[in-house]
Amino acid sequence: MPKPAADVVVEGLRSTRSRALTVVLALVLVVMAAATALMVGTFGYFDPAAPAGTTAGATANGQGVVWVTAALWALFAAALVLVRKVPARTAIVLVLAGSAVLSGAALAGPPNTSTDSARYAWDGIVQNEGVSPYAYTPADDALAPFRTSWLFPQVVLDDEGHPQCEGPRIQRTISVPSFTVLCTAINRPQVHTIYPPVAELYFAGVRFVVDPSVEYWPFQVAGALISVAISGLLVLTMLRRRLNPRWAAIWAWSPFVAAEAVTNSHVDALAALLLLAATLLVARSALAEKERRASELDARGGSVSPPRPDAHRWQNFVRSWQVIAGGLLLGLAVAVKLVPVIGAPALLRRHSFAVAIPAVLAFVAVYIPYVAATGIAVIGFLPGYLSEEGYDDGSRFALLSIILPGPAALVIAAVILLVTAVQVWRRTDPANPWLGQVVMIGTTLLVVTPHYSWYALLLVPFIALSGRWEWLAVPAALTAGLLVPTLAVARVSFALAIAVVLAGLAYRTYRQRVYGRAVASAPVR
């Protein structure tokens, strides 16, 4: 029978509305890409701590980067609302295309809020010359033959003959042991590298394929590839798990990801990819085991035929290797930046030793060649970094320090994180550990309140998988603290982030009680 005319009209209106929303969403993404390219390509290097009137500090007064970043976050929020109204297949195309386009836009210029990738490049160049990155500091004259002009520009003499260093990313230091003025784009040139071995291998690999004279873009391209890979992995996982693939936009379209993973090319993106892959493997094994137990119960009830013994053995073999591979990837993630160790509690619920032992072995194995070459120097700048950032005396904790003196804040922070880790370990569903990862990583960032926003790259993929969008307040707070680096802004932004997270929790609890179902990622429609 033909459909009633009223139904045909309603379907036509819905189709027209869907197409219109798709066009609007695509336009929002285009505007985001254009704004990203404009900011990266024209505003130059932004150092909020630079004095007014200097090249790096000019945009701090003009507030160009701050305002464009705020606008990008607003457009991002609008895009997340719109994508929920777009058909799933169309949304998947837009998620992946948007990820590629926004990553491409983020390549429009050199890093604009960080010079960390200059250290990445130097460590890679040195390694490709056969020298351990842990052996010397960048200012050491022993490495003078490897210095390139973009990392170590020439000293300029002013009218009175005094040596000066020019350029927005360039700082002045002293070369040792000659004690001559040295200009460099590398931050902390007087200390050894802080990065663990997997990060160093990544640095060497990226720089191996380009000439030492090539500047920042190799790590930006690598970051773009990693970002798009994570977007694809999220979409694929959501489709397999019958989760809403629209939530992958939380990573794919995030201005935070474009800025930190691509433009400023932080190695934390690689750590996020490895931790995500580790989590997916361990969760896949747990899900297969859960489904096997369900099928055994059905077989006992007579509703299905019992599986063959040889099938059981093969399935057990696959599950075991998935867990072991997940553990290895976890160890490699920790050997990128150490911070991913906070992702361990959510993975240890069912197969603690099967995950932990491979993780430890992988972590130790990648250190062996560097320890053999350099010895204890592989520790690098880590102790100095903890002291410099105020973690050794507790002064770094922006919120806890309001009511607690430094040492007490350190103790309370440790207690909070320990309790959180235990609760995550006890209560995480091994087959669906996304929420456990969100709670552990997000809580750590809210307690530790780091100055560097890119640490939250670990968090964003799991926000997407869990659908807990309220946790986006954490990278937003970190971004605010980075762009306006005052204690007052840090405290207000982190307090607001906690308020948003708690409001989201209250809303979900209310919906659970009233409607009897949780508010989470919806099934594919």
C-alpha cells in the first residue's frame, strides 16, 4: 500500500531538515578550519609570559590567539550539537573528513605556543649522528658540529657590540665549556633531555627521513597522521561496539587536539594512540570472554549448541595474546612520556599480571640500549622538572594549595589519586573500560593541575568512547591556564571544570533514577 500523504510530507520535511543541518555542520567545520589556519599561519609565536612589546609577547596584548581559540571552542561545541542531528553514515564521513581537514589547517604555520618540538628535532638529529640524546646537553660544545642554523641561529651584535639573540622562539644561553653566547630555539638548553626511550626513537625516526636543515613541519605532519589515525580507530571501534560513531567528533574536531597534537606536535599524541590501542586490545579480550561465558550459559539452557573444544582453545589463545599485546603497548605508552601509567588501573581489573608483566618488560626493554650507552643519565631532567614545576613541595597544586600548605597538598594529592586508582581498578568493567580511563586520567589532571595543557591528549579519546562530554571541561581549563598563565585563572578554570563534571554526574544520576537508564553513547541509528 502507498504511504499516506501526511507520512510522505513528514518524511520529506525530515529529509530536508537533515540535509540542511548537514550543510550547516559542514560550514561550521569549514569555518573552524579557516580560523585554525588563520591563527596558526598569521598570528605567529605566542608566549603569554613574554614582556609586552616583544615579538613573542605582542599577541599576548592583542589577545588574538586567545580570542580565536575561544571562538574555535564555541564552534566546536556547536558542531557537537549539530552532529547529533545528522544521519550516522553522513556523520562518519564528516568526522573523518573533518579530522583530516582540521589537521591540515593546523599545519599552516610553525608551532605557536610551544617550542618542545625543537628539542624533539635536536634529539632526533643527534641520535641519527650516532650520539645518545642523554649524553650531552644542547649547549655542550661537544655537539657543536651538529648544530643547525634554525635551531642555533647566529648571534647578532647590537650597536654597542653586545651579543643579542633575535627571533620569537629564540632564547639566549651560554655554550659550555667555552662560555660563549649561544642562541637557540631549544628550551632548557642547559639540561639533559627528559623524554623516555620510545619518544626518543620516535624523534629519531621522524628526523631520519628529512635533512637536519628542515624545520618544524616533520613532527607536525607526524602529529596530523596520528590524530587522523586515532579518529579512524575511534570510529571503527564505535561501529564494532555498536556505540554512536558521532562521538568520535570529540577527538576528530577538537581545536585542542589540532593545536596540541598537530600545530605544536606534542609527543603526547603518540602516547595517546598507544594507550588507546592498549585499552582496546585488553577490552576486546574481556568482551570476548564475557560473550563466551554468556554462550556457555545459553548452551547449558539448551538454547544453542555448545562450542567445540578446539574452538575454545583457539579463542583462549587469541584472548591471551590480546591481553599480552595490550600490556606491551601500555609499557610502550609509558615509555613515551611516563604520564600514561595512570591508564594502568582501568586495565588491571581481570588480568592484572597478564597486563602488568608485559608492560614492565616492554618498558625495561626499550631502556636497555640507552642505559648501556649512557648509564644513569637516562633519568635526564625528570628530577629537575618535578622541582621546577613545584611538585616536589606541593606548590604546583592550584586548587589544593588554596587550603593546604605545600607539603600537605602533596600528601593529600597522593591520597586522592591512590583512592581513585583503587576505585577505578575495583569498579571498571574490563570489557568497557572507557569510563574508568576517563575518571582516572581526568581526576589526575584536576588534582595535579599541570601548567601544560597537552597532557590532556591522553584523556580526549576516552571521553569520545564513553560519551562523557562534560569531561571536555578539563582540556578547556588546561587551555585557559596555558594561554592566560596566572594562578587566579588556573584556579577559576579548574574549579569550573570540576563544577561541570559534577553537574554532568548529577544529570546522569537523575536520568538513571527517573528513566531507569544511563545517559551514555547511544546505539547506532
